[in-house]
Amino acid sequence: MTVHGDPHGNPNDPSPARGDVVARVRDLRFSYGASERAALDGVDLDVRAGEVLVLEGPSGGGKSTLLRALAGLVPDFHGGALGGTVQVAGHDALAVPPAVLGAAAGMVFQDPEAQAVLGTVERDVAFGPSNAGLPADEILRRVHRALDDAGALHLRDRRIDELSSGERQRVAIAGVLARRPRVLLLDEPTSQLDSAAAAALAVTLRRLAQQGTAVVVAEHRAERVRPIADRVLAVCCGQVGPPGPQEPAPEALPPCRVTAPPAARAEGIHAAHGDRVVLQGASLVLAPGRVTALVGANGSGKTTLLRTLAGLHCPDAGRVLLGDDDVSALPPEARFPRLGMVPQDPGRHLLTESVDDEIAVALRSLGLQGPDVAARVAAAADELDLGDMLERHPLDLSVGERERVALASILVAQPAVLVLDEPTRGMDPERKRALARVIRARAAAGAAVLVATHDGLFAAQAADEVLEMSGGDAVHTGLPPTALITA
């Protein structure tokens, strides 16, 4: 192997030349439990310094597990049966402690909510370089460069718990970039980023590869990263192969005629997180039988507006109505099941030991029991293609599968108003099309649906109208949902 100076500026730290193999996987087999199907089944893969490798494929196909193996996180952190070999930067990734491998391989997870360690952005991003024992001035330089590369420099003084999920995703990316790993592993890194942030991240990843970093990206929104890829591979049924075709154009939506009075309204909502004002007089109307897409930049207030509708955030002024009833003073449980919400990070809200029990929680909270519960659980599971997962533990599922479980646990109660915050995270294109059909069917049955999303193609498949967060309010764009396809 040819030895060169560290592309990030440390001449005493030798690094591989561009094109050298920095990660090698041979006959990798892994399952999360003795009775589980193989998550990886005989994978062979070489990753080279200076390349951007994009991994596509269906939800649950093995992409995240492959990244975890490259990061040394299986089986130590997840348990399971393992075979084969994984070499990363000269280390046996299946034998050395993850802390040792972490100096060479850095991973950004699908759920940035679980990746933060410290309370403020700048301190959290500094955690990795600080643990490496770097001088204070070098730590500060790395932190500011990483935040800038991740489009998060303006967040450096903010508290983590006051950030939107998209902003947290940028900070999680910065936290790994600050460590300057030789192999950068990213799992759905653009899932919660607005279009401008996703484009900026793509530029950063391409530049890092040109400097010698090996970049491996698992991504369902392939259109955001394919342009910078040196190679594209598909991971499906635990195996790696050539990629499939690009996602087709969205199906045309049937016309929607609204004749009923509003199902839900927000009027003059003012809300803040600490001293930072987020919503300034925000208003919206949700009509029965209609799907509304809510778009806008990270941190523009989408999630805060949705949480206010659901009673999860107390506004400083304004009111929320369900039908003609002012529910502004009611807690979330008193608004359910008239209004049901699936948050951005459903994995944090899963409560039980099995998928079927998780779907049944809402019904039992409403006092239902017996055969009616079982029938409704089976129907909701069938609607979201979860029938073969009912006995599995929710936390053993992929992020996209957990999203579907969380959605089923709300749909089973048949809410009149359905509020979804970034519901396509971790879902492959076919799953997103299926989810769009589910949402359309619920609207056709009379539900009012509000979807906050950065996924323009999904919005085009599912929505009747588009609202955009601007200046702390939700305003009509005047554009059809298909105008969001390139967003």
C-alpha cells in the first residue's frame, strides 16, 4: 500500500492512497437472532479510499446492518450470529473494540436523536476530537470546519434538545466529520434534510472523497446522492448486487372535492423554544378527505406546528380546534383518537415487546378488548404489510419498519385527523408509494391528513395541496404537489 500524508492535514498520520482498499468484506453472514432470517447472507465487498459508494435497496434489505458491520457494531451492540471477515483500515472489525475501530471508521446513524452525547451543539461535536486527546485549538478548528461542512455552523450555540430533527441530523453529521475518519459511513443522511442542506452535504461528501476519505452512503432518496457516486450497489435480501432502475414518476392523483366543514384548525399560533420564536401567528385548515403536505426548511417550524396541533407543545398564543371544539387546553390523550400523530422518531415511543402488542396499545387505552382488538390489529398490520412481523420485537426492526409499526398503532384507532411528521424516513421507494396509497385511502374514507415532509416525490404521490412554512406561518404555495418532485 502506498503511504501518503493525512488528507486532513496531519503529515504524521499515514493514510492510504486514493484507490487503495480500506475496507474488505468477505462472506459476511449475520442474523439478529437464531430464529431470524439472515440480515446479511454471504456479502463480499471492497471499499476504496477516495470513492463515494452509494448503497440502495429495500427497507430491511441489510443496508444498515452492513454499515454497522463496517463500524464494528455487530454483534457487540446488537447481538446475533456472525460469520465471515471484515477488515477496516488494517483492523479486524469483528474483533477489535468499537472504540479502537472508531478512530478509522465513523458512522452517522439513521436516528440522529440517539447520537447526541452532550447538551449543546458545539460541545457535542467536540466530543470525538476531545476523546482523541487533540489540542484545544485543533479541536476548535475541527468543530467549526465540521459544522460548516454540515451546514450547521449557525447552530453552534444552540441546545440539542431545542433543534428540529433535520437540524439534529446536521449536527450528528458534523460530530462524525470532526473525527475525520478514513471510512465515513452514513445511514440515510439526507432523510430529514431540506433540499438545500442535502445538496450542500453532497458537495461536502464529494470533496471528502477527493481528499482520500472512503464514503459509504446508504440512501433511499438516491436522486440526492447518485450524482456524486463513483459506484452504486443494491443491498437486497442480505446480498449485494447491481442497482435497480430509477424511481418512476408519481401516479396521477384523483381529484378531491371538499364539501364538509374543517376537521381541524390552528388559528394564530405563537410558539417558541426558550428564547427562540418559531411560530408567529401560524394558521392552517385541514379538510376531511384531503391530504395536505407541509414543507419548509429545517428549523422553520413544521414540527412545532404539528406538535401544537397534537397537544405536545403548549403555544404562547392562539388556539386549536377539532371540528367546532376548542381543544387548546386539552392534553394529547384527550385529543386522541380524534387526532392521531406519528412523530419523526417513532422508535423512541415504541412501548411493548412485540409488534402486535404495539399496534394494540391504542385500542386498549380506549377500553377495547377481546376479538375486536385482534381483528383491528390484523387489519392495520395487513394495511401496512406487517403481517409477518407481528411476533417480532419492534426494536429489532429497521427504521422504516418501525415507522410502519408506529403508523399502524395510530391508524388502528381510525383518527379523523391524521398528522404525520416525516413519515418516509427509512422507507424505500416502493414502501413510500405504498404509504402514499394508504394515506390516500384514509383521506378517501373521510380523514383529514397533514404530512410534514422534505420528500417532494412522496408529496407529489400523496398530497392534494401544499403549504410552506414561511416567516413562522403556514402559507399556501399556489403550486401543485408535482412541483415538489425536484425538491
